[in-house]
Amino acid sequence: MEKILVVGAGQMGAGIAQVSAQAGFSVGLFDAFPGAAERAMEGMKKSLAKLAEKGQIQEKPEAVIARVRVFTKMDEVASLDPDLMIEAITENVEIKLKLYADLDRVLPAKTILASNTSSIPITQIGAATKRPDKVVGMHFMNPVPIMKLVEVIPGLATDPGVLATVLKTAERMGKTTIVAKDRPAFVVNRILMPLINEAFFALGEGLASAEDIDTGVRLGLNHPMGPLTLADFVGLDTCLAILEVLHKQLGEDKYRPAPVLRQYVQAGWYGKKAGRGVYVWEAGGQKK
């Protein structure tokens, strides 16, 4: 395992590319959206510079960045000859399935296809390819360079050897791994999203202000971050998508998305990445 292709240059994809390069892998970063991969590279440079200032990386940032190669066209990614592809695009099942069919066509037969999905069934993703035995879930936590966990999910057809290889790869990136069954939202989001959703119900009912809800959970439950702030970091659109998957696939009312969460998403208030969610965010990532 020497070459990793990351598909999707958003916040998660950029983070995955960064930790892969830090671990010594040759990395390809692909995003067809104009300027997305270039912006991700700039973000990586800033992130690595901060880590270097704190003495948290041994290499110079430019040495890490030199291991990352940018791609903007699907038909070019095969030139990397990747051993592993990690997808980190929008949490939309139709878009993901089309992407996997395309990647299955252009990537070498040896390439393992891993999804950073936080809720979509790995078995369903694998069925969109001709290599379901090489499809696996590899769910990183946000922000990727800081959070230590990777949730690994084998699909129904995933080869045990593929699972073992992905676990070793995540550990080489300095991550701690857990293995979850291919069930809706897996482990972390299956537990987290009802908490976030209930916080939105409380907000919508006027039970307390957003700040007081977050402070209550942060100090009363000893959480490092309040659920509404965390939702802004995750992305309210992503939270809504995960809850909709849980509600649809498990059919339980406790997963029904809070109306105010849906309203925020309809308004385009996606959280930190949009500059507005529950809170208003400055360009530097601080609350206003």
C-alpha cells in the first residue's frame, strides 16, 4: 500500500489527503469542481504550517505537500496507479453510486475502493461496482488531522483481506480503528445524530438558547463541544442526510429530523463551511 487516491477535495477529503501524505503515502487528490483541489492544497499548507509551529510533525510542510498530486479530470486518475481510493464527496446516494461506477471503470483492478460515507450502506455502494469484494467503508472523523478515530465497515461482499489491509493503512496514518457492521450510520453517527437532533428539537421549541444548550451539554455531560456547535462543524446538510437515512432505513420516529434543522438547511445555513449555521462563523473559523 503505497499510493492513495482521494476523491473529493472538501474539508474531509483535504484532511484525508493530508494525513495520508503525512504518513508517507504518494497521494492523488481529485475533484472535478473548478478550483476545489487547489483550494484544498492551500488549506493543507496552512494546516501543516500550524502543526510544524507546534512541533507536531517532524517533516517540513513542503516535503509533505510534495507527495500530493492534483487531478481535475476523472480519466487522468488512473495514471496514479493507486492501491487505495478513498472517496469523500457529498452524502448523496445517487451521486455516490454513479461515482463508484465511473471509478470502477477507470481505476486498476487492484485498487481497493473505500468510502468515507457516514451513513450510506457499503453493500449498496459495492453493488454499483464489479469489485464488491474490494469495497469497504473508511469513515474518518472531522477534523481529520486532529481526530484519532477511523470507523471501518466491511460490506456483505468485502474480502477479509481487504478489511485487514484497510485497518493497517489507517493505523499507519496514526489512527485508532474500530470495526462496525454495515448498518445505518454504523456506530458513531448512530449514537451521535440522535443527540444532535434532540438539541435541534430543544432549540426549535425555545427550551433554551443555542449557547445555553451547548453549554449545558458541554459542562453537564463533560463533552468537549456542544451538540449545536458540533453540528455546525459536521455540516447541517450532512447531519440532515444522515438522519434521513436512519429514519428511512430503521423506520423509528426517534430519528425524525427536527423541523428547525431542515429549515436551516433549506436556507443554505450549512454550518461553518457556509459561514452560517446555528452560529455565524468568521472566515478564520471563529464564531462571531
